[in-house]
Amino acid sequence: MKVFAVPDYLPVLGDRAKMYRRQRRRYVEDNISYVVLVPTLRCNLACSYCQVARVGENVRGFDWTDEVAQQVFVFLSGLTAQDIKIEFQGGEPLLALRRLHEVRNFCRGLFTRRAFVVCTNLQHVDQQAWEFLEASDTTISTSLDGSLALHKKQRTKSNENTDVFLANLNTALDRFGPAKVSALPTLDIEDLPEPEQLISFYQRFGFNSIYLRPVAHYGFARKRHTARTIASHWNCFRRKFMEQLIAYNYEHNTTFEEFYFTHCLRRVLQPGTNNHIDLRSPNMIGHDHILIDYDGRIYPTDEARMLTRTGQIDLSIGNVFDGIDEEKRTLLNMYVDNENDPVCSSCRHQPFCGRDVIDDLARYGTIDIERNKTEFCHRHMDLFDHVLELLDDPSPAARHSLAIWTGVVDFDPLLNRVLV
């Protein structure tokens, strides 16, 4: 019988490895490389759950002026990042197509690598817009609300508008393929589709990813939809959806994912998966991403813009004329960490979880609330519980989807005990 002595340094290496993994989870780059631009607040739809208080298509005074546009370019010129991702939001950004061309041309000459996302309702796309969208560095993000009936009810309001949207969506998919077009639903907790219906609906268009997103507690949605306290109902729906999705993938040999669940799974297994700004700790806002509104005001996130529009609080952190207000940005970032929170410190999900102070302000008007009493906590506790349950699930169906979502040939549940 051989006996092996354990070197004294191994426990130290183990502790340092844990510290390294912990710090990798916490790392957030202080280098703005993701910019959301809102060249217009005008829109040609009146969605019931609009979160930004859009204005009508022909209303004046809600577009970038030439002066604002010029200062946007000055601001972009001052960024130190070599790579940039620009997301055009609205309103409906295609109503300001000239500005989109100007921004893209400017960034192509300034940054080494660049990517552009146009968040459009695909309601009116003329030939010039199609030509703009076909560029290899430009992708489309649109809304597709669970079923045609739900889409019509919440967004298009009429058969004619719905037909136009469908025609444009199919044109985009035919011309560019699903790799260049993404869609996501906004789901009303009081009118949820059946999970299998939702999966089949997205598969019908060739999509292999969906991001389940409930109506948010911002803008017009605050008055027209139940959005403030939904965790219990939403968690039940999400679990049912994931069960159906896992079964669907196994039965049809498909590679469909729910984006946010996959992201949380990867946060558990891969330290440093920090590419979703709603789930980080510290969740430093306004440091690696910002939003510039139609009037030139700068916000740390799109949600901060939405909340400011309600008149509840001003979360802007400067403007393109004067730059970022460092004092205000620092103030907003004082409590974006779950590291020293007394409730979070006793939670097994703390290393993977995060904090969203903007969501707390929107729902409760304060960030001074116990973590385990927040919607954010209720939803993410259940979500991470579900992730860990699935990691321990030895069934072939669970292993099939886990392998797809983690990018391995076959997922062995024993890996969970090694990696987590």
C-alpha cells in the first residue's frame, strides 16, 4: 500500500485558486465599449407596455439636433476602447435613418472593430433601410410577442399592421438569415402563452434562442400592466417553460436555449461571465456601457433613462456637451455590490448573483431594502436553484440540453461537483 504525502503548499494553492475565481467573477472593465444611442423618441407604434414613454411619429422636438449629433461624435472620439458596439434604440430608430448612417460611418473610421444593432419594430422598412441593414457589421433586434394574437394585442393593434410586421420579419430572415436577426418577447404576467406554443412559434421562424422578458416596471407599462410584484407567478411560468424546452430539445434533437437561463448557467460554471449588465457584482454602472438620449443626456443604463422619464428621479450622469458627471456616477455606484450585504453574504448564490439598484428604485423608490424582500432576489433565488437542480439531474434529456448550453459534447452531472 502506497501512501502519498500532501505537499504543504496545496491547501494554499487551493485557497488562492478560489480567490482568483471569485475575483474573476467580480471583474468589470472600466472602459466604455457599449453605447446605446437614441437618435429619436418618435415611434410608429403605440405598444401597451412601452417602457420609455415614446412620442408619435410626426411629433417634432424629439430627435437629435445637429448640435447634439456633433457632440455625440466628440464623445465617441474620446473613448479609449478599440472595439465598440453601438445599439440604436428609440422610439423607432429607422425613423432617423440619416443619423444611423452618420454614426456608423463615423465609427467605422474610428474603431478597430465595431458592431451595430438596430432595435426596430420592423413596421416600416423602405429600400434605403434594407440597404442599411444588409451590412455585415449590422444586425437586427426586434420584438415577437409569443403568438400573433399576443403580438397584435400588445403591439400592432390591427390585422393590417400585423401583416406588415410579418412580411418584414420574413423578408429580413430570407435576406439575412436568423444569425443576423434576433427577436424577443415581452410577456404580460396576466396573459402568458403556453410554453410549447411559444417554443414552436419561435422555431417556426428559425430562431434557436429566446429571452423570456416580463413587462418591466417602467414607462407606460407601469399604468397598464401588472409588473411591480410578479416573482411567484413568473417563476412558475419560467420553470414550466424550461421543462418543456428541455423535453423539446431531446425529442426533436434541437439546440434551442432560453438566453438568460443559459447566461446564469454559465455564470455558475465559468467565472468572468459578466456580459449581461443586469447580473453582475459589482454592477458598476456607467463604466463600460452608457446610453445617450435624443436630447444628448447620458444615462448609465436604458432602465435609468426609462425611470427618469417617469419623473420619479433623475438618473442621468451628464450630457454630451459637458461630459460625464463623475460625482453623480460615483454616488450611483456606492451600493452596487452584494459582497458586504448581510443577506447576500449568507446566500449560496452570492458568487453568481448580482445587484440591480435601478430596478430597486423603480419598484420601491429606494435601495434601502433587505435583499430577500426584493423582486430581483425572489426571481434569481429560484433561477439559480433551478440551475443547480438541473446540474444534478442525470436524465438524458437534461444532459442533452446542458451539453448544448455549455458547449460540450456530453455533460456529466459529476462535473458540477468539480466546477461549482
